Amino acid sequence: MHHLLRAALLGLLLLAAPGAEAGDRRPTRKERKAEAREKAVKYANMKAAGQDQVSMTKEAAELRSYELRKKKRKGLRRKEVSLNQVLFPGASPEEYQSHEPVPAFVELVESKKTQLPFEFYDLPTCPEPAEKIQKRFRQRRNLGSRLMGHKLQMAPYNFPTKVTKDCTPLCVVEVGGKKLRWLRKLVDRQYRVHLTLDQLPVLMRSKELNYAVRGYPVGFKAPPSYTGLKEDEFYLYNHLKFTITYREEPSEFEGVRITGFDVHPVSITHQFGDDNVEQETNLEAANKKDGWSTCRAGESPVNEPETYLALRSGSTGESVRILYSYEVRWQESDIPWADRWDVYLVGSPDDEIHYFAIVNSLMIVVFLTGAVATIMIRTLKKDIAGYNEMQTLEEAQEETGWKLVHGDVFRPPQSHPLLLSVLVGTGAQIGSAFFITLLASMLRMLNPIKKGQALTAVIVLYVLCGGVGGYVSARLYKFCDAKSWKRATIATAIAFPGLVVSMFMVLNVFLTIVGAATAVSFLTIIMVFLMWGCVSTPLVFVGSYFGYRADKIEVPTKTNQIARFVPEVPYYASPPTSVFIAGLLPFGSVCIELFFIMSALWLHQLYYIMGFLMAVLMILVATCAQVSMVMCYLQLCVEDHRWWWKSFANCASAGFYLFLYSLWFLSSKLDLVGVLPVVVYLTYMSMISIAFGLMCGTVGYLSCFWFTRKIYAAVKVD
């Protein structure tokens, strides 16, 4: 005991000692607020003084970090970390030694005006690097990237570490006829080329205008007021000025870490010499650097209206001769490798909007929970007590309200029980796959840096969840006393996948005709069919086997032999009114977050907050369940026992609202040009809306089944 007292006194003396001042002491709330105010004033003054947020200076990096501070908070304790840890947890930096080649990859050439991306080498540009070089850096493509058309191909540019290059001729290409008209169309539709270096997308940034945008345009269009011509003129960017920023810190690591990858495109009509140059030959590899007065050592082409390269054939119809060239500058920077992604999220919506979306959805859930609680606790308790009292006192000869239909409420649906079982089983399969995918994303099992990995996960998990769909479908179909169990199992296995694959195959024909990068190869289609036929379908049969082997679902009341007559139902409890009313709330609970998801899908924005998405999914499930139970109770109160199809349709209508929302998004946020881009958009949104409606309808149906079993089990029935 004395030893403990002595130790406690010694600890107090050490704490009271002058050396034990608040070196490790956490600041108080008042001190934190004062520090936050000082920072706010400091950075507000920097912005007022015209400090940009996109350049690679120390001041711009500090301002960026401050503006993105809320995005850098991670976990429940909201601990501040680097944006790299938030976006790509587990990613480690790559170090390059001096003169070591850094591989650059070309991605899709795409436009927000169309949803028809093309491959970089479909353009009239320089040839790919030699096969020997490509083999060293080749990356495997997953199923999702194949379906999305993502194909990482090596860029024709060469980036040895810390080797600065002046204007370097790359190749000469002649473009005419149909190819020239197609190139002009790409410029007109604002197509952009996307490159990556050390997994960093190339950026065009302007310190003066304070903006940074991924990729660079194929070219630009000048109106007649600028050129003096009768119609618009199109110009091609054929010279690229690359700036690669890097960090070198010998005390921390060996070599160089890349922290930025910028491009400044230039349109220039190069002056050709007398030498004949073979078409599409890599001039840099052949070491042919002389013969061009506009591209030689010490020269750096600039954008001048007099020297723009016009995409216009000659007076006699000859082709346009294009010399592609580039230059590289390596620039040292103090910005840490962990902060190199900050500039990509400058100007993106703040996370507080996502919190607002969650709060908005939670308010709907709280309102519905109150409604359900009122029904379950007050109304039902009162009803059940009254019914049970009537049974004991034998006062009432005529029952009223929802108990009146106890002999019919569990009568299996008379119309299309097989179809209903298949729809609910399919919805359970989709919901399971989506939930597990989100769970894997939250646990950082999916890497956002790898293109198509999320889509691959959804498809593979949908296939593996075939057993869930088969089991749910079989249990419900067995309850309906139906006998065509083989037909039900086959329909569960092929109905939804068959619909989606059919829509995709028809769309793929048109994408192949126009040569879009998203056109899927025959081999990939065979792979999908094999997954469907050899994995998903057998799993559905296995699930169905266990579903039919299980005992029939027990219900608390017996079903009468003759169905009860249904009186006239009020408008609010009968379709289509009930369907449209009920679908609004589930859709309303996700509509704010839906905007960010749609922007990521169709406007090429980053979406990385899977925790928010999981919370929204849980809120959606709760909303569907509660809406379904409230509507079911209202329906039973007016003595309508036909709740099976209505409970599914009430929540499945959220898919219809999602499709209407996609039409609004198309008209207000997308500026699509042409018929095929609109068809592509509507086809994919139809698939998503159907899947969303099936999932919501399944939640509503199963919730109603549970609700009716609970309330009828609580009353005494003769």
C-alpha cells in the first residue's frame, strides 16, 4: 500500500514539475477554436490577395490543404490524414532513379458531350511503342475494365527520370478524307485525351485562371468572328509541353518521387525540311531530329494565331501533313508525395453536402419510424386488445378492420405467383451483391485506382449470390403451393441476366459499328456467358434445392376455402395512386446522394466515400420496409387482403422515379450530341433503374410478409 502511495505522489510531483508542461497536452476547445479562426483569417487574406489553389508552390499547396481539410478526415473520430490515404489506402510511393524510364499510359479519348469513347490509337497519331517495351509494363485487365472499354496502352512519349527534353519530333502523319472529317468531329464534340504517369492523370492547369482539369483537348474550334472565314474552323493540338514535378529527399528515401504531371497543348504548323520522312515512323526512336526549323534544340513552340494547325485539306483536296512533337520539363517541388492528389479534388463538392444528404434521409426515416411505431404500439395494441376482449366477452358478432380479413390475408396470390417469386428472388440476389460490394469497398478490399474493379466485384458477387436468389424464390414459390418448381428455378436463373445481356448485346452492335472503345469483344461476351451459365445458374439451382427442401413458411391463421369479397378501396390504398405515393419516399431518401453517383458515372468525377453510400443503402432499406408496412396496414384496414403484388409494386416504383430522375439529369446536366450517345445513356440507366426497382420491391415485399405474420400472430382467432 505504501509503495502505491509513494508512486502516486511521485507521479503528481512529476506532473507539477516545470519540465512537464503541456508539451503533449491536448489543446482545449477554446484554443482549437482560436486556432481555427486564425487559420480562416490567414487563408481568406491569401485568397483575397489572389493566391491560386492549383499551382505547385508551397502557398498554393497550403491553401489547397486547408480548403480540403474536411475531405481529409477519416474514421469515426474524424482524424485528419492525407488525401492519398483517404482515396487509395495502402498505396505506396514508387521511387525512380535518375535516367530510369517512367512508363506513361494512354487511356480513353472521351467527351462529356457523348458517351462514346475511343481508343487513343484510333486517332491519326503516332504508332505504339515497340512490343518489347510494352511487354515490360503491360498490365492485366479485369472483367469490369473490359466491359467499360478501359485499356491501358503505353503512350508514344518517352519520360526518362530527370531528363529535360527540348522540342522533340515524334512522327509525321497524313490525314485526309473520312479520317480528317472524323477528327474535325472529335474536336467539335470536345473530346479529351487522358494520359497517366505513375498513376497520376495528366492535368491542364492555369495559375492565372485558378483551374485544373484532367486531360487535354484534341483541338479547338474558332468561330467565323475570330478567323474571318464563312464557317467555324477547327485546329489540332499537335505539340505537347509536359511538366513533371518531383520530390527528392535523400534523408528519407532514395531516388525521385513524382508529385505532379501537367500538360500544355500547342497547335503549330511545323515547317518541314527537304528530307522525305516515312509516314508514321517514330522519329525519336530513329534519332531523326533535324530538318524542322520550328522544332529543334532550344526551340519551344507557342500558341500563335498565325501558326495554328488547321484541320483543312488543301485547295486541290490533298491531305493535311501533321508533325507530332513534344517537350518535357522536370521541376523539383517541396510538395510531399502524399499530397499530390489534392489538386484533383479542388472545387469538388464538400463532404458537408453528403452529411446533409444523410440527415435529410434520416429525417424521412425518423418520420416513418414514428408512423410505424404509432401503428405498432398504439393502434395495433389497441386493436389487438379490443379484438381479444370481444372474443372473451362475445359482445361483437361482426368484426371490423384488419382482423376481418384474417382468413384471407395469407391466401397466396392468385395472379402470377411464379413471376412474383422470381422478381423477389432476383431482387434479393441484386441486393446481396450490392451490399457485399459496398462492404468490401469500406474494408478497403477494392482499390479505386484499378479501373473496373468495382464493376468486376458487382458482377462476380451477383453471380456468386445466385444461391440467395434461388433460395428466396423457392421458399416463396413453395408457400404459394405452386408445382412448376423447375420453371420457377430456370426463370430465376435467366430472367434478369437474360434481359440485361440482351439489351447490352443490341447496344454493343451499334457501338461496334461506330468503333467505340466501349464495344465489347466476342471473347469477353463468351466469358460473361460462361459465368452466367456455368456458375450463376448452377448456384440458383442449389439455392432452389435447399429452398424446396425447407419447411413451408408457417403463418398464424388458417386460410378460408372461399375468398372474401373485397369492398371498394379508397384511392390512397389502391394502385396506381398507392404505388406512386409509396415510391416517392424511398427515392427521396437517396436522391441527393444520387446526384454525386450520377456525376461520377457520366461526368467523369471522382466518387470515393463508400461509408456514406453504405449509410444511404441502410437508410433506403429502412425506408422501403417502413413505407411498405404503413401502406400494407392502410390496405388491410379497408379490408383489402390482396397485399402480395401491391407490397412489391409500392416500393419497386422507386425504380421508375430513378428513371425519371435520369431523364432530368440528361436534359439539365448532360449536353449529349447525337442519337447514339442518348441511346447508350438511356440503355444503361434503364438497366440500373430495373435493378434498383427490383431491390426496393424485394425489401417491401419481405417486410410486409414479416409485418402481417407478426400482427396476426398477436390476435386470438377462432
